[in-house]
Amino acid sequence: MKKLSVAILGATGSVGQKFVELLSDHPWFELTELCASERSVGKKYKEATKWVMPSSLKTEIGNKEVLPCEPNLKSKLVFSALDSSVAGEIETEFANNGYFIISNSKNHRFDSDVPLLIPEVNHEHLELIKNKSGAIVTNPNCSTIGLALAIKPLYDAFGIESINVVTMQAISGGGYPGVPSMDILDNVVPYISGEEEKMKTEPLKILGKFSNNSIENAKIKISAQCNRVSVIDGHLENVQIKFKNKPSKEDIIKVWTEFISVPQTLGLPSAPKKPIYYFEEDHLPQPRLNRNLENGMAVSIGRLRDCEIFDYKFVVLSHNTVRGAAGGTLLAAELMKAQGYLNGIIDE
Amino acid sequence: MKKLSVAILGATGSVGQKFVELLSDHPWFELTELCASERSVGKKYKEATKWVMPSSLKTEIGNKEVLPCEPNLKSKLVFSALDSSVAGEIETEFANNGYFIISNSKNHRFDSDVPLLIPEVNHEHLELIKNKSGAIVTNPNCSTIGLALAIKPLYDAFGIESINVVTMQAISGGGYPGVPSMDILDNVVPYISGEEEKMKTEPLKILGKFSNNSIENAKIKISAQCNRVSVIDGHLENVQIKFKNKPSKEDIIKVWTEFISVPQTLGLPSAPKKPIYYFEEDHLPQPRLNRNLENGMAVSIGRLRDCEIFDYKFVVLSHNTVRGAAGGTLLAAELMKAQGYLNGIIDE
Amino acid sequence: MKKLSVAILGATGSVGQKFVELLSDHPWFELTELCASERSVGKKYKEATKWVMPSSLKTEIGNKEVLPCEPNLKSKLVFSALDSSVAGEIETEFANNGYFIISNSKNHRFDSDVPLLIPEVNHEHLELIKNKSGAIVTNPNCSTIGLALAIKPLYDAFGIESINVVTMQAISGGGYPGVPSMDILDNVVPYISGEEEKMKTEPLKILGKFSNNSIENAKIKISAQCNRVSVIDGHLENVQIKFKNKPSKEDIIKVWTEFISVPQTLGLPSAPKKPIYYFEEDHLPQPRLNRNLENGMAVSIGRLRDCEIFDYKFVVLSHNTVRGAAGGTLLAAELMKAQGYLNGIIDE
Amino acid sequence: MKKLSVAILGATGSVGQKFVELLSDHPWFELTELCASERSVGKKYKEATKWVMPSSLKTEIGNKEVLPCEPNLKSKLVFSALDSSVAGEIETEFANNGYFIISNSKNHRFDSDVPLLIPEVNHEHLELIKNKSGAIVTNPNCSTIGLALAIKPLYDAFGIESINVVTMQAISGGGYPGVPSMDILDNVVPYISGEEEKMKTEPLKILGKFSNNSIENAKIKISAQCNRVSVIDGHLENVQIKFKNKPSKEDIIKVWTEFISVPQTLGLPSAPKKPIYYFEEDHLPQPRLNRNLENGMAVSIGRLRDCEIFDYKFVVLSHNTVRGAAGGTLLAAELMKAQGYLNGIIDE
């Protein structure tokens, strides 16, 4: 199979670097073009970026020349790691010019014709772009993704009335340079701009029902409180749920551990074998111990117990820059390719 | 005024050291005796302990000989920083032998004749030991204290139906050596043994009504989720409240910022001028920036905002080893002395 | 005594904030004017700065209007916390217009008529500005100061041929926002731009001999290796020395612990009672335990032992933002005032 | 090829766990027996240990019963992660009973008939155990290994007179629970018991010449200063060298980057393709970015520059629990097998 040529917009930032890392040896995609802001254009990638990934930058990629973020690329499949201050217009321009763009930015997440996609959760929302010759698909916020994966099988099985979530989020979620060390060493910051709003709105679209070519939002009361903690990677969340039909603990764990979805059935290259793991040990999951489960693509859950106010409470962990950003976006691209949404650009 | 001689049980541990630090220059109390387990008895204090406080150990205290934890001390006022594995019996023995013992240990907190005391919150509970010639008074758990101070004025003014709290607790709460660095660097541990149980039961006694020489517990639904984070000192809590009579935000902030209680009226040496401070800035309070407010004796609150599920949510911070342990216990002793509870031992 | 009016240039940065903190209750100086870059001019100080000091910002200072860094201030004594990209010209302009400016910036440190001052080490260098009606005095680099204080008494007593130093420096040395958390959490960065060069040159001027109104540099071979570590405050240094006349360990410790200088004799308000403390314990000094000794103005030394290559090796700790920046600068101002260098501006 | 059965002594500690992790899928060795102290004997491994590795414990290994550390094992090749308080006698007993034991403990490192082995550096020292039917082979201290690998090719090419090294060592070097978090968060500890002594003596044996069935120590002056820093994995070292024949920088980098040795030639499964990597970037190597190079088995070097006192200075990084402990020991076992030293036990 000939690999499909892909490009990255915003390739020099930390999410951009994670894309480079994950695409450096991908079975379906060939990383061909690296685009960034004017400041970097014309430089070699290795000189335009301060590489901070734990793996080494491949020589052939480091030597590529950085291109401007303009829709004259050879690659018609484009991953966007652009900052939200510029992503909105650029992404629209690419879509209007026949590109399929999968974005980590918040700008188009609530556009009515744009899927807010987690491949295991709402693959059917891709129908919003059916037969389009160019489109935007968005990846939810990193703290939403772990939560949405944890609640999807429960929502389907038992119905959910309300969700209360408190996050303890990793610094990598703030990008690079991002969170100043003076702010977070020996500290917690109980505020992340815009984050609580995203967490209470995005799950409603993600869990929404697709019909008549539009999405009807789910009806769940959600309250989110978001904190930044001194952790490199891995968002940990304390979650409480009130169900429509209260299940037993055993029911819940069974639903979680048996959950598989389309990406697993299709055997997509980046799909975890199982999207959800439940840990019986009291002290798990923990960011440093569990974030890399299934190459960072699985969600770890633990401590399911009765709640004095809601029905149950539990702890969810997911890798914010893999499952919550670059890895999730890559899985979306794989799903789109496997389901034929990219057929129009494959022969070009 | 002649200073009252005091002793510390469990003087070599980290809470013991904090007592030594706070008592090293106290206007009312003279630190006379340092007691610890058999392993330390007979050694000079400075050799029996590995001093980890940020201030220097005073030479005269460092040279004191460590005594056994037996009720033959000169000091009749005794601070206990004993481990709960031994505190129960030893404290009872001291109380039965005419000592007033103020303890940080959990063992006697729910004894019906033992006050679970936060001086600003339930000073009237001290009447449980009125006219006694020896007694135990206990200090609540470090994570309970910040919460109880924050909710006391709200409880009195508006009534409370339910409280939902998620904590992010400092490592000093685990003592020394306590939390292994391998467990907490680049990590969060979403579990602290016994902590959630304490947080949902202790506030009910603390906010209970004293009448007929006993305490009638408050009736509030409380759910607590406790996490350990990579912070030296300062427990941060995300709190949500459903009131009996829902006040406005302005009402709540007014009640908090105007709150003073008996320790303030009496001008006790360790009392903060104000027990509660409210911060308007979105990003406050933070452990490293606010924990030392009023020498660590004040509680910092911020981010009061509407909640989608409860009435309001906000953030509380308190210093766990000062307000939450040694400092709070010292304030209890000052209150007891100022109100005459120690008169029986003052002439001795 | 009427307090002398003082101003701060670069008041909104982290060193500027430390100046504000230290000057908020000074017996000799009255903080009158706060100056910063154009972006902040005209705003209230509390709105122009993101206050990150552990103490609260005083209301009356927070409400002051930020002024431009121009030499039309009422205060003739000015503390400069300007960034080196702009400090050079601005400081010269102030000096030329009759101001006494004490600077933390590197720009003028090697000007032949500018003292590079550590009050306990080279107070006599102030004669460079004798009878001047405006002048620049500079504070050395934060990592140099601890080293220079530790070696000054040894240099005077025994002569020094060579010094080998490896630093482990706190993140606060990088200012705010400064070091990104992604760079330093679970990490060490073995490089600080320009730092090694400063450490090998500055001590030579500081230890230089003043004669004929100029300074003759000391002749010592110095090698420095500088690392950034995950510490908030406090630079730790591993030092090795080859002496001209090798003393015994006892000689060295005696010279250190007996060392006092002019600031101590004059009883300057910010002077530590003793500039140097020696710790016998193997595991000391440590940043978190010892950096605040004497309000951060004393240097802590420990682990003096034989060296297989040099004569001796030992460990030095000093507080980089207090002794190494704002506190040291303030002490310099106190020395200048006590010795009459500021007489020309006191009556104004 | 039938896999060779192996056992681990001290399997429940942190080095023991790292052995379990590395052996869980080894092409030559089959992890058959897990041994530990009396407290663990008889329990399932997963219940006897608190697993803290970032990968999951394999079910079949977790279910193995822990055996006592007694020489009645089926496996004749044994990895020892025993604490030095007990390792001495137990290891001798095993060797005397026909076992080949490869140890991380310090006890036998300087026995005249025991190789202190780094496979790339002194493979010829294995001849000390030639024709033996049971023997001890030891792995050097974790901080020695990175240094020895970095200097071996320089020593051979140019001769070395003296080495000055300052280490910044990761907390995992202290085992589990090991370093208390209260000691290392926001801190550096400038002392590690016994470490400096090991670093100045072990390289002399490692670089020693094998002849007449004994090892003649190298003659190099070494001074070591050891610090513990807030890093999970990866020892960083600031190294200075005075050569016998001073090479150019280019010579040094060429010698490093071209260095390969017997493990590379033999293609041992755990051998890195290249043992040494040189980084040109000023800010590298860093523990978090480079420690996992070649699965943690390669050494990263950077910042080679002229020294004012020695000839050159540079920075070395190596992974302390992989290359410096379990991984290095495993490589030693592979070398022994490939060179026939284990032939006597292979048919059993």
C-alpha cells in the first residue's frame, strides 16, 4: 500500500512535535510537509524548533524546510496543531481548498458541520462530512477526552443525569514554554483559562445523537473544576456520576472492561487493543505509572466506590498529549481513511 | 506572667518538630520536656531527631534529654504528636493522671467526652471538659480543618445541605519520611488511607450543637475525594455546596471576610487577625503563594462561582502542618488557658 | 530620622517584586516610586504586575501608579532590576543626571569606575564613587555572590591559586516567567547562558585590590560549570580550592565562622549577624532547609573535606533572590548611606 | 534455541522490579524463579511487591510464588538485587554451590577474583572466572558506569591523569521507598552515603589491566562530589579531565562517536547499537530528554569545552536503573553466555 502524504500545521510547537514523533514511522501516512509561522518558514525544521520530545528527532525530518501554512501543499490530509489565535481562519481556508484537516484547536469544535470526534465514542458523527471534498474534523480538549471515553459505555448502558468532575492536569497541556516553573513547582494552580467551560460543553456534543445530518446534544448536567499540577504528562480526574438507571459496581466494571468500538474492530494502527482498563488497587491509576498504557492510547480507571451525594465516584487517567491530542487526532485520520472518507484525495 | 511549662509527646517526628518550632519563643508557654519512643529516650534531642524544619533548632532545646512518654512529667499541659498506633492508650493514661493533653492523633476524636476542637469554630465544645482535672482535647484531621473553617460562617448564616470536596494534599501531611519521592515526583496519588472517611465524619461533630453536656452532630451530606500532590505544605480543596437557603455570592463573601471568633476577640497569641481571606484573582489561592498568610493560621479562599449541580463552588487553601496540626493545637491550648480551663494546673 | 525616598526601575519583574517586598517596611528607605516599561506605565502597580511573592502586596504600594524609567524622579536613590537588554543606557542616563543607581544587571559590572560590590567583601571599592554626585554601583551575579562570600576570608588568610565550582541553581534565578516547567520538572539543565563566564570573571574584580582609584584584579584560576535544577530558591555550589598556603580544616572553619565585616560592625538593617555559617552535619546545607538563614542574607557552608586533586572541597548555599539579588543590593544601599556616599542627596 | 532459566534474588525491591521488567520478554533468558526475604516468601509475587514500574506486571509472573534466597534453585544463572546488608554472604553461598551470580550489590566488587564488569569497557576481566563452575560477577555503582563508559575510549586513546566529577543523581538510585519526598522536593541533597568513595575507587579497577589472572588497577587521580536531585531517572555528571596526551576537541568527539566494543560486535540483545552519543546542542544532554536513548543503554555526552584548570570539561548522562543497574547486569549475563562462560550450566 502506498502511504498517504500528510502535513502538519504548527509543527514547531509541542503538539506539533508530538505529531512528528507519532508520524515518524507510521504504516499508512508519510510525513511530507511541516508548516509553521513566518518566523520559522525557510529554516530547517531542526533549527526552527526546540525539540523537547523524549525520543530523538529523525535526521531526514529535521532537515526538511519549514513551509508556510498556506493551502498549496502536496498533502491533502493535514494535521493542525495551530494556536487558537490563528487556527480559525487558516483551517477554514484549507477546508475550502479541498483539504481534509484534523485539528486540535478549539475554534471549529462547535461548528454545526464539524465532527467533534473521539473515534471510539462517536465515529458516526463523521457522516457530517460525507461526500465532502474538503472538511474540518476536530479533536476535543485533552481533559474532555479521558472523561468522554470513561462515560460513553456507561451513558449507553445506563443513562446519565449528571457528572461532577475535578481535574488535576499535567503541564504539557499548556504547551511549550507554557506553564512557568515558578508557577507550578511546589504548587497547584486551581485555574486553567477556558478549561471548565470546554469540559461542560464538549461532552454534550460528543455524546450527541446524529440524525438528519446534524447532531442533537446530549442532556447531562456537568460541573467541572480544573487544576494544574506538577506532572509532566497525564490528566487525572475525580469523577462522580448520577445515573438514570443506577447500575451495580459490577455492572459498571463489566461495561468498562468489555468496551470496544470501531477502531478496535477495524484494527486501526493507533487504536489501543482495549480503550479502557480498570485497576482494582486502591492507589491506582497514577499519571506516572499508567499514562503510557497501550502507548498512551488507553484510559485507566480505578477506585470505583459509592458516593454519598451522587451514585458513584471514581478516578480516570488519560495521556493528554497522546490520547488527548496528537494520538487521538492520528486515530481519527486512520478511521477516516479506513471508512473511505479520504478516498477523494487518495489517488491524487 | 510566669510561663506555663509544657511538654511534647512524639517530639522527634515531623509534627513534633513543628511543635518545637512554634513553641521555641512562645509568650505563654515554656517548652520544658520532650518525650519520644524508647529508641530516642536518653539521647539529646538534636541527636534523636533529624531536624527538617526550615528554621534552625535552638541550641538549648537541641541539648535537652529526650524523656519517655510516661505520666511523670513536670508539665501538666502536654501536646501529643504521637502516631495513632500508640497514641490511644498513652493519651488516656495521661488524662487519667491529671494531665491536659491536646492531641493531633485520630484515636480519641470521636470519644463522647472529648472535644474535636477548632478554636474559631466550636470553642463551646470545650465545656465537655469543664471542671475536669485532666482531659483530652483533639485537633481534627489536617484536611478537615481548612474545610470546617470555610464552611462554619456559611453554615451558621445560611444552613448547608450537602458538601462535595476534592482535596489536593501536600506531602508534609504524610509525616517524615512519609511519602516516598518515587511516588510523588511527576505524579499524583489519588488515594490517602482513611482520609476520605475522616473528612466526611469529622465536620459533623465539629459543627455539632453542644447541649446537655454532649454534642449533637450536624446533619450534612458530605462526599470527599482525597489526592496527594507534589506540594510541600498546603492542602488545596475544590469545594461545592448546596445550601438550605441559597445566598448571593456577595452574601457569602461578606460572611467570610467579616468572620471573626473568640480567638480573635481574646487576642490569643497564635490567632490570625482574620481567620478567612477571600481573593478576587482567578488564579488564587495557591499553596506556594498563600499558605503562609498570617503565619500559616489563616485560610485562603477564592474562585467562588455558580455551580451547575450544587449552588456554588470555590477553592480553599490552608497550611496543613500549621493551621492543620501544630499551630491549630497551640491555639487550642491558648484558648483553654484564656478561658480558665487550665486554672487547676497553673499553680502547680 | 526621616526616611530616604527610593525608586525601583523594572518594578514589575520578579527581582523588582522582591525589592518591593524587602522595601515595604524598611527603617531607612521609603519606597516612593515604581517604574517599568511602557506597557505598564500609567497602570496601578497591582494591575501591571502578576504578584508572585509569598507575602501579600501592601495595598498602598499596589495602588501606586507605575512611572516610566526616566530620570525625572523625586527619589535620587534608585534600585535597578531592569533587564540587561535595556539596563545599560537607562542606568547611564540616571547616573549622568545625579542619581545613585544600584543595579542587578550585568551591563556596567566591568566599567572601570563602577564598583562590583558585595558589602562584606569589598566595601572599599565604593571609593570609586567618592565625591560623585551621581553614580552606578552594581551587584554581582547571583551565583557569584555565595561563592565570593565563602572564599573572601580564605583568600585573605591563606591565598588562593585556583577555584573549581559546579553550581546547581534555582529556577527563580531565571526570573518570571523564566524557566518553562517542561524544561525542569523531573530534569536538570546543564547549561545557563552566560553564567559560567560571569562566575569566572566577576570574583577577580570583587577580590581585586583598590589603589590609585582603580581596581587591580585578583589572580585566581577559576573554572565554573553551571546547572539549573528543580529548586525554587537557593543556589547550591560544589567548590574545590587550591590554596597558596594550605591551611588545616580547623583553620578554615575558624576563619569562616569568625568572619564579620563592615556591615556587621555598622549594624546595617539588612546585614546578617554573621555572613557565614558552617554546618557539621553531612547532609547540610540544603536549599530548602537553609536558604532562609538570617532572612536569606547568610551563606551556609558544609562538608569541608580533603580533595584528591585540589586541597579541599566543600558545599556552599546562598539565597539567590535575597542575598544574590534584591537583599544584597539593599545592603549595598545601606552601606552607602551609612558611610556618607549618599550625603549629597539626603537633604534634597 | 532453548531459553536459559534465570532467577532474581531480591526480586521485590525497585532494582528487582526492573529486572523483572527487562526479563519479561528476553530472547535468551526465561525468568523462572523470584526470590526475596522471609517476609515475602510463600506469597504471590504480585502480592509481595508494590509494583512501581511504568509498564504493567505480566500476569504469569505476578502469580509466581516468591521463594527464599537459598541455593536450591533450578536456575543456575542468578541476578542479585539484594541489599548490601545481606548480599555478601548469600552471594558467596550461591557461588560456592555452583551458581553464576551477577550482582548489583557493592559487597564483592573488590574481591580479587570477582570481575567488576561493564561489558563494553572491560570484558576481558571475565577471564577471572574462566573455567569456574560457579562465580560472582559484579556490576559497578550506577554513578560509576556512565563515567567509566565516557572515559574508557579516552583513556585508551590519550591516557588520563586526573578526573574531577560532580554528580546530580536521580532519586531512583535510592531504591523504594528510598528518598523521602520531604527531602528532595524543591531541594538538592549534597550528600549520598558512600557514593563518593565508590566513584573514586571503582573506575580504577574497571580500567585496570588484566594479566596473570589478576587485575592491576589504573592510576588516575579521581575526585567525586555527589548530589541527589529531584529527577526520577538519569544521573547527570559534570566531568573534567586532565589527559596524559592532550587531544583536540575533534579527536575526543571522534573517539567517542566511533566507540564500539565486544557487545556491539557480538550483537548482544541488550547492547545499544552505539554505547556513546555526542550532542552538539548547548543545553543537552538532559535526564528527561535523553535518558531513554537506545532503551536506556546508551550514554549521552555534551558540552565538551576547554577548561581553565583541567584540559576539558563536559557533561555525561546515563540511565541509572537501566544502564546503571538491571540493564547493565543483563548485558553482562548476555556477554557471559555469548562467550561461553555459562556453558557449564547450559545443559543442566
